[in-house]
Amino acid sequence: MGITIYDIAKAADVSIATVSRVINDTGRVRSKTREKVLKLADEMGYHPQAFAQGLASKKKNTIAVVVPVISNYFFMEVLAGIQDQLSNHEYELNIINIKSDEDLFAQAEHLLKRQVAEGYIFISIHFSDEKWKSLKRYSKSIVIVDDWHKDFDSVNVDDKHGAYAATKHFVDQGYKKIAMISALENSKPIIKRIEGYKKALEDSGIEFDENLIVTGDSSYRDGFSEKNGYQAMKKLLAMDPLPDACFSASDIKSIGALKAMKEAGVHIPLISYDNLAISEYIGLSTVAQPMYEMGSIATEYLLERIDNNDKKISHTVYTPEIKLRESSNKPESISSTE
Amino acid sequence: MGITIYDIAKAADVSIATVSRVINDTGRVRSKTREKVLKLADEMGYHPQAFAQGLASKKKNTIAVVVPVISNYFFMEVLAGIQDQLSNHEYELNIINIKSDEDLFAQAEHLLKRQVAEGYIFISIHFSDEKWKSLKRYSKSIVIVDDWHKDFDSVNVDDKHGAYAATKHFVDQGYKKIAMISALENSKPIIKRIEGYKKALEDSGIEFDENLIVTGDSSYRDGFSEKNGYQAMKKLLAMDPLPDACFSASDIKSIGALKAMKEAGVHIPLISYDNLAISEYIGLSTVAQPMYEMGSIATEYLLERIDNNDKKISHTVYTPEIKLRESSNKPESISSTE
DNA sequence: CTGAAAGCGCTTACAG
DNA sequence: CTGAAAGCGCTTACAG
């Protein structure tokens, strides 16, 4: 089943080499021959089979994006940037989801060894220094987004700075008891955000209280869910006295937190992290990660590296910008609309 | 570069056939031989190359999910269902994004011809009857989500019914001037939703006014964006008198619409469509599509079809359920919190 | 239990 | 400009 290069070679009365040449538009072919082949290929509905081409040419015209969870708003925005950037090129996009409850490293290594793609973008996958280093030996084109290693091109956000800025904003407003909604997993970004939060308190002479860092109990999506944020805020609302303000490590969690506050009829000024498209519309103050741009730049880096693997390694670190909207306002100022 | 089956055959002093057998765990192999091979394969870091395996075995252990836009909340939820269902199987997931500004059919056909996967799930891709029929000849395992054709397994939601129910709810509340926020594209679901909306008005003896169906000007993501919803609501807010209520064709658009109303200090009861995870948290009344379940069922269908292509064709049509939350309330009842 | 060999559908030097 | 042939890295009857 399926029609092959042999079928159309026979029909056109030429060799398969010639067919291959016209299909790929490589090498000189008499225009008459070319037309005949093209016509037949079209009529017979011929398309080269991806696997055979990949094997023979040793090129897979595919870019693989590797993520731990696909259904995540952060990835979605990064993916949008990758997609748009890639649409100017002939590569196909292949999104591969590695399972977060299994050995991430083994899965990543497996992908590299199986050589499924020409280049890889790893998003939010965190490995130790040695592990990243050991992946280097597959000498594949790889770009890391949301993690860092000196041997690979990478695109990052200065998480510590972002968290610092958010926390500092609250300090400047005169708040003392500043809580933080974290996430279950000790991923590098979360660790960095906690560092920034602590540093801001420290610089302001406010004593750090570990009880003020909370997370919900739901472990779905590593705690990056509305529900988890809702649970986390419930914990904060049970404190007496209430926190003066709250820094939340992700927008999606903040949506849950906002609901918990609304139900309780209480408003604690909140700044969160991400700046998803919806955040602007629901008035969420947040530390903006340029997600779309991150995907776009990562793709550029990858394309360049595929082109020339000797190219100097590039690292981009974005300094996130704080977007102040309603959610960080003082309780009084929004009480009229709450 | 890359180590192959030959390398480990040589090292283990066996034939490549034997190596293949132990790697794939097919056929009887003396346990001593097996162990030796396994050990070497592990040490030398061997993994079969996907392309070579695919060519030789004519099996690609990959499922392709084909979508017009990846960064879309509806797909994300459906994908979550697919992912989870697939995680019980050995297939790899491959998400392929076809470009909505090019010939969708040609792209779909291309994928089928290139034989990139063992089976395909097409999500929200709408073709005419003849086009679907013509895809049938590739005799690939295909499941359609969010469209329908008699020759393929499919998973759908009764859009007409959903829109009818939402509109009818407003009629029952005594509203007469009921607007609808639509989307740019004339996709089948939107057409069905408009039908349901009209039917509900008709059944209630309310005259249909085409000016009450609006959409925004932003064409990003075919109009399924916060911004477009915001623009659409602005148009409704410019009407005099204002509409009594509004049915919106998607949650993401409703988020924009909600903002427009808030800015104007006006509340028009709103019911929308989808029931994204966030909708519950922001109090959005909506017609719930069981997106996760749709992905899950579609995956089951596909797996069954791959297993047995003679299997009878299955169609599932969900009757969506209406979730009433704050956004559909009467203006008075929420004025205290607006 | 194991190996030699053909074949999967292409690409690509090498000749001519 | 075009063809014969080798080769990509596997799988899988077919023998033994």
C-alpha cells in the first residue's frame, strides 16, 4: 500500500534517482522530464515517506519541543512563539511530552539517542550540571528554555530579580507581613523566586518567616493549578493576623487565590508571576515573563545552531517587568468594586 | 556518529538479528546471550533509531494529533485527555500544527501520505463531506474531534443544543434582546451555535435580529481571543438600548467581554461556551464541553481502530451541560459586588 | 536459539 | 541531464 518512488519512476519511465531529484528539486533535470514526473507524482498522489527520507538523508526536517506537561499556560505561550518563528522555515514541529512521574533524564536521553529530530528545545526541564553535560555528548542541537547550562544555548528569565521586584514593591508600600504562594516542586525557577522573595525581605530588614511561604495540597500539574492556588490562599486566610500582601509564583495559581479571597470577602494585595494573556483582562498584577518572545528567540538560536554547530553559545536572560494592575491595590481602593 | 545495532552486534559477537531480537524482546534468545547484549547495549548507550525502525517495521509507534493552532485553551484541555489516556500505552505523542492560513486539506493529506504516524486525531479541522471521504482512501486510522463524517470515528458536542440551552435560559428569565458574540470564522461549531441560538429565539417567538450577532475585529486565532471578545462587547455596549443578555461562543472571548463590561460599569448577563478550568474560578457561566473526556475517548477509539481497522465506526456526541455561575446573574443581584 | 540475507523507501556519490 | 548501485539502520521471514 502507498505509492512509492518506484511506482512513479516506472510510470514516468525514468530512474528513481531522477524522480528523487525532481521531488527534492536537487540537481539539474531536463524540464520536460521534470514536468512529466511532477505531473505523475501529483496524479498518483505521491509524497515521500518521512521515515525513508530521514533514514537515507540522515536529516529529519523536524524540530522537537520537549516539555514535561503540555497542558500548561506557560508552555502554550512559549509554543506560540516557537510556532510563529518556525513558520518561516521548512521544519516541522514536533511536541514531545515527557512524563513527569518517570525518570526525566532517561526520557530526554532516549529522545536524543533515537534521533527523532534535527534539533531540540527543552522547556522547563531541569537537570543537574553533570546531567546536562552528559547530554552534550550526543552533539545534537539543543536549546534550553527556563533552565541554564553553560554548554547549551539558553533563554531565561531572571526569576530572582522578578520575585525581588514584586516583594520589594510591597515593602515599599509599607507592608510587613508579606506571604508567598509557592509550588510543590522544587524546580529551579521556584527556588530562584523564593530566593528573590527572601532577599527583598532581608534587604528591607524584615525578618523571614517560613510559615509565610505556602502551597496548596493538590499536586496536579506540580501544583501549578487554580485549585492549588485556591488552597494556598485558604491557608493564608486562616492566619491571624492576615498577611498584608502576597506574592504568588504563578498566574494560574493566583486565579484560584483570587477566588478564595472573594469568597472570604477579604482582599490581600497580590502580585503574581507570568503575565498570561488572560491576566491583563482579569486585572492581575504580575511579573511579566516575555513567554512568546522566549519561544521565538529559542527557535532562532536553534536554527542557527543546526546551521552551524560551532557557533558560540548564546545565553539570553530577560529581566522581567512588573505589571501593576488591580490585584495589587490596597484593600480600600478596590473595596468599592469588590 | 551514533552507535548502531552493528556496533553492539560486533561487541557481543552475535548477529544483528539477535541484537534486534533482544532489544525488541521478540523471539526466543538464550538468556546468557540476552544478558550480554543488554549489558553492552546499556553500556554503549544504544537506542534504536526511530526512522530506521519505522522504515523496516512499517510501524511508527506514534500517534499524531493534528490541530490548527496549538496555543488554544480548548485544545489544551483536549490534549490533556489524550495525553493521560495515551500514557497507558507505548505510543509516542506527536502534536502537529497545520497552518490555518494555508490549504488545510493539502496539509492534512500531506501528513497522511508521508505516513508519519500510526494513527491520527484531527481536532477542530473542518472539511467538506467529499474531502473527508477522499482522505478515507489512505486507509489510515483516523479519529475526528469537533467535526463529523460518517466514515470516521468521531467525538463531538451537540453545539446546537448547547447554544439553544444557553439562549433558552435567558428567554426563560424574561429577557428579550439577547445578543450573541460569535467568532470570525464560519467553522462548523460556530455555525451550529448560531443555529441553536436562532432556534431558541424562534421557539420563543422572539424575532431574530442579525445585528445582535457580533464579533470583534481582531482576527488573531480566528477571533478566539480575549481581545476579540472585548471588542465585541464594546459593540454591544454601544447599542441603545443595551442588550438584556448575551450568549458568547467561547470562554476566552468572554473574559474580554467581562472586562469591557466592568470598564463600562455595566453588567449584561452572560453565558459562554467551553468551561475552561479557569472559568469556574472567575465565575463564568458557561456551556460545558467535556474537553478532557473528549480527548480521552478519541484516544480510545483510535487505539481500537489501529488494533482492528474493520471495527465498526463509532460516533460519540456529548450533550453539553450548562453551568450557571455569577456571570449570568441579573445585574441587580451582583451590583453590590461590581 | 541463532545467523545470512532480503527488504523497507529513500538519497547520493559516481559514472557516463 | 540521467541511471545503476550502494547505503542509511533497522526487522523479519527463512534456514538451520
